[in-house]
Amino acid sequence: MRIEGRNSVYEALKSENITVNTLTCEKGAQSDVIALARRRGVKVIYVERAALDKMSSGKHQGYIADVTDFEYCEVDDILAASDKPFVVVLDGIEDPHNFGSIIRACECAGVDGIIIGKNRQVAVTDTVLRVSAGAAAHMKIARVTNVNTAIRRLQDGGVWVYALDMDGREITSVGLDGAVALVVGSEGEGISPYTKKCCDGVVSLKLKGKVNSLNASVACGIALYEVVRQRG
């Protein structure tokens, strides 16, 4: 995989989840990104700007890193990350831009880990890494065969699991200051009925406009910061 952009490459170099094999940058460049790469023993390759442009699929900002595939963790690793785990479960997010935005919001909100399924769910790709602006490099992500089984494992570990959907209780009226997981559904179909049944409850955001739904990543971000607010 490739990571592009100054911040994304810098965070990847600091990460324990991603191994950077080579860093390609503009000829003559000198920066803290290159200095960190050299300290980490990463091979640095200098090329002309035009060569970077040809390699790039987006905005490289002078830096393109060749990295190993993202290293997923286990659900138990997420549970062990905190005495009061804060988890997000994704049920079928297929848009890499949405996934990258969710990872970024989760990292900023102090989420301990994200759980995704292997089916009907985009994996951690180079696009996801780029959109997360480096946040994916610091986020525990477990990729599981069955999301519902993972939800039951969270519950066995003392985590209260809430589906984020339109037909639930107003999120501000639900106590979310303990060990908690939020389940976010797909862009088109939302949370699958059986997955919703597996949850301990359903919470929703109060919408006051004429549009009756929010983008998945936006809804997730708002809900995350209600948990942050309650945790104080």
C-alpha cells in the first residue's frame, strides 16, 4: 500500500501498526518527516516533482510512503486497552472516505478501538489511510468474520452496546459514561435488523431539519462526542 501526504506519512512513521518500507520525496527536500524516516531506518528515495506527480493518486505534498498492509488486532486487544473501553462497531461501511473520516473522528475522541466485518465492509486501504489524515496509524482496528459475535464478546467483557439508529432513545438521555460501544450502520441500509437485536439498546440523534438522516461519518462523530461529554 501507499500513503501520501505529509501528515499521513509522518504519523505512519510514528505508528506501531504500520511498517514503512520506503519513503519517496522530492529531490532536495529536508524536513522532520525525512529525519524521522532516517531515524527509523527507512530507505529514503529522492525523485523529481514530476515523478511524484505520476506516482500519486491524490495530493502527495511531496511525500509518498510504501507501507506494509495494515496490521489488524483482535477484539480482546481492544477490550484490554482500557478499564472502561470506548468502542465503535461498523456494520457495513463501504465508502472508504466515510471509513477514513470515522477513524479520524474516533482517534480524536479517544476511542479505544474499531471493529469491522470482513464482508460488506471496506478494509483499511490506502484511500482510507489518506482520508484518516494519519489517524489510522494510531487506532486499533479488529477485522472479524461475524460482527454479531464480536458484539456478544464486548457484552461478555462488560461493555454496553448501543445501535445508532433513527428509532432509538435520544442519545443525551442515555447513560454513556461507562464501558460503551456504538454500532454505526451502512450508508444505504443502516444497521441490519439482527445486529440491532444483538445490541443492549438503540440511541438516536435529534434532527430538527427537513432531511431525516445524516451521513454515517457525521452521525458517528456527533455521537462520539456525546460520549466524551458524558465522560467529562
